[in-house]
Amino acid sequence: MREYLFQLLETSGGDLTAETIALRLAVSTVIAALLFLSYRLSHSGSIYSAKFNVSLVALTVITTTVMIVIGNNIALSLGMVGALSIVRFRTAIKDSRDTIYIFWAIVVGICCGAGDYLTAAAGSAFVFLVLLLFGRIRSDSRALLILRTARLNESKAEALIFQYYDRKAILRAKNTTEDTVEFIYELNSKYLNKAASQKAADKSITEAIYAIGGVEYFNIVLQNDEISG
């Protein structure tokens, strides 16, 4: 039995038997389960999509099936490429890592469909380890400070933001009218609750802003990788 399975694993071309087709689909499904687990471990919070994860498994098996059909038939492979070229995908990618998983699923499907199980397994193992180690890395979230106040308080507002955050707060926009002025500052969220001076640390930024008077609104908007696409 062991020799028979080993012989099937070594099969990579020619006329395919039902056992060989079933084996290729089974191997692709097993490796797709590893891909499923990797995606689940490297994503968390609202950015995780169970439907997308299941779609990756299905994509792996479907790609394997297509490769089995194409086989060594060049004419059929060109026809398949032409047919697939008219398909346009418009699914929004919420995370740049999702592109990696899509390519991973396709590559595994191609390898398994061609009978190259060793490459599929070894490559998937390395990718799994890399994503497990680095998959949770995210860029620092940002905060936008949006302040609208009377023109008379323009210098006071700028001085107050500088007093609290020094050069950590970057002015991105300054909109003015005859009576009002609006500031939009960008700030790394880790500095949001950290005042630059001890004097400023005595009260929150919100309290300090409204203390100058004439403030219409002061909004703090957090941006991170989970709000994209």
C-alpha cells in the first residue's frame, strides 16, 4: 500500500487515472487547510473575513482542477487563458496581505494540479512560517485632529497644539473663511494621550481646546489598517 501511494505521488503527467485525480485534489485540500489556518492566525479583529478564508480554500481546489484539465495540452491551456482573461475581479482588498494569500492559493493549486506535491508542501510550509512570524505586524494607526474655531483664536489654537504635541502633530490642511478657521493635524495615535510638556499634561487636549473659547467643534478621528478599501 505504501509503495502504491508513493507511486501515485511520483505521477506528474501522461494519462491520469481516477486515483491520481483524487490524490491531487486531496493534497490540494490538505494544503489549503494549512492556508486556512495561517490566514486565521495572522488576521484578527474586524479585518478577519471568514468568507474570504473559505474562498481561499475553494480557490486552491478550483485551480488544481483547472490544472488537471489542462494537463500537457498546449491548445487547451491557451484556450483556458483566453477564457479567464475576460473575467474581471472587482472585490475590494481590505488588507494588502490578502493578495499574498490569493497568490499562495493559486500557486498551490498549480503545483498540486501538475503533481508537484513536494514543491507545494515545502513552499507552503515556508510561507506559513513567514506569515506566522510577521503576519501580525501592522502599521501604526493614525489620529486626525480636526479643529474649527473663530479666526481670532487662530494663533492660540496653533500654539496649543504645538504645546501639547510639539512636532509630532503634522498640519495637513488649514481651511479659512472670513470668520472661522479649520485645522486638520495628523498624529501617531501613540502620542494622542501623551502631552509634550508637563504643563500641558495637567489637562486633556479636549479640555484645553475648549478652554480657549469660540470653538465650534474638535474631532479626533482614528485611522488604521482595518478601515480601508
